[in-house]
Amino acid sequence: MRRHFPALVVMALLATNLHAQQKPPDIERTLVAGGQGYFPVALRLKDGRMAVVMRGGAPHLGRAGRLDIVFSSDEGKSWTNPTVVADSPADDRNPALGQAADGTLVVAFWRTDRYDEQGRYRPNLNKPVNTWVTRSADGGKTWSAPAEIDVSDIGYGSPYGRMITLDDGAMLMNIYGGAVRPSDFKGDCSYIYRSDDAGKAWKRFATPGARGFNETALLRLKSGALLAAMRSDSQQQIFLTESRDEGKTWSEPKKLTPPQVHPADMILLSDGRVLMVVGHRAGPMGVCALVGNERGEFAWDQRSFIVDDATNGDCGYPSSVLLKDGRVLTAYYAVGSKRFADWGTHCGAAVHRVSPAP
């Protein structure tokens, strides 16, 4: 399970190159939640608030892991205290977040009980692993009892990132797991799951990229096409693929980033360009951003860092929201910050401005 083991490889030549990249001006860093905050997923809600779902209760690994949510009503200047979305005796982790056409909030997640008697994670233990979804019809005040998503055909299923809602009300999200025919391939595979009932039930719908991918960010472009930014299972880098038929079929994936740069998140800017933010674990450690055109085409050499002071590779998982004043708020996590040492393990927010189109 890719999010279980942070990549700590430092690549000296790559780090030297990346240090040369400039940082955007006027970056503001604020604390979203302290003592927790792994794998945040941010979303602008229909009522104007911002929501961030995140992992709490345990470190990167731990049976006590749960899923919490926080909200901001003032464009990220302040955040509510975390409230629980899902918490079972097993490890609840790896969230995806979306909002259905009727306003219902939807959180999907992965649950694993593969820990030994000493609390150590043992992925090969014969203990339950399941994929679940919970919904809130009252803006995140209360959540339904989790309902299981059937992923038996792929062995296990870990949700990722921001769900998207299509014009017809259908919802799409990424779930990665094993191959449908495990005798053919032993690595991760990325899938699109679809819900036609506001996030209650989900079925495997499509495969963007044949094999060897996991955490996948989804975005609808201004043209109506869908763009997916996928994390490779082997080199831990980002590949891009596109769908022009509502996610049914996808183009051949094309590599964008070097290794140890993952996972990605994408949002549309007000002018139709695409902002990608991506975790960076090759040094400096944190989050970098790059702006693509309306077709989702990017130039990696035009990247810039918005967070570059994480203390180790257990960091990143950025997720962005467009602010009302045109700036961008990017939520991320780190287990430590050189600049904000008192934050410890945290979910932070970097507010930054994107340069206008040339």
C-alpha cells in the first residue's frame, strides 16, 4: 500500500537542480491542524466553506488511525477543531473527498487491521482489509455509518484524492488496488470508480493507464475532457493521461516528473489554466507547483516550490482550493518543519499567488 511507507531517498543531483527553482512571491503559511493531518484532501463546498479531510489519531502507520475533518469559513484564515468522520478499532486511513450534486459530502477510505499484537504493521497478515464510504447530509456535522465498497475483484482498494462530479450527477473517484488478474501482474493498478446515486454505491468503471499506477488525481478541464495525474508504482513519479468520453477510455500515459515526486493534485484556475501541486521527497522536501495551459500541458522546468522546509520525506500530499481573491490555498502535511519547528506533525496551508497567463 503506497501510502504506508514514505520514500526517504535523497537524490543529490536532482536536489541541486531543484534548489535553483524560484519560490512564488508572498507565500503565507498557516497551521490547519497540529499533531495530525496526514494525507489531506481539500474541497470548496457549495455553501462557500472550505473543508479538509485528514488522518488523525496515529502517525503515518498505526491501528489507532482515524479520519477527521476541519472547515474554514474565512478563506483559510482560521479552521475549526477537527471532528471525527470515521473511527473504528482498525486503522482508518487514505481518504478521498467529494460533494454530490445534491450537496451531500462523501468520504471514502481504506481500513486495515493488519497489525500484530505489538501494534506493528504487517501487510501480509491474514486480517481484514476493506474499503468504505460515509456520507453527510448536514454539511459535515454528522456522518452515516460506513458502507463497504466491493473491491473484491482487485483484492484491496485504497481511495485517493478529490472526487469529481459530472454534469449528469455521476461521481468519479480514484481507487487503486491489485490487478484484476493477479497472476498477470503483482503491482498496483489505478482504477476509476463511479457512483450514480450521490456517493452511496460505487462500481469499478475504468482503468486510466494499464498497470503500475496508484494514487491518481482527477480534474475536468475547461474543454470538458478529464485529466488524470497518476503516481507510478515503481519510480514514484507522475504520469498524465486524458479522457474525452467521460472517463470510459484514456490516452497512453506520458511521464511528467522525475522520481520521488508524488502524489499530485490539480485544480482549474479562473482563466482555465491548470495548477498542479505535487509532493517532493527528493530534497528539498515539501511541495512544488507548476501551471499548465488549458489543455493540461505542463513544463517541468517551470516548477516552483511553495513548501521546501519539511524535515524528512514523510511529507507532501498537497491539495489545493482556489480562493475568492484569486490566490490558491494548498493544504499539505509534514512530520516536521525547519521554519515552524513548534508545529511538529501538522497539516499546514500555503497560500500563494499564481502569475497571470503571458
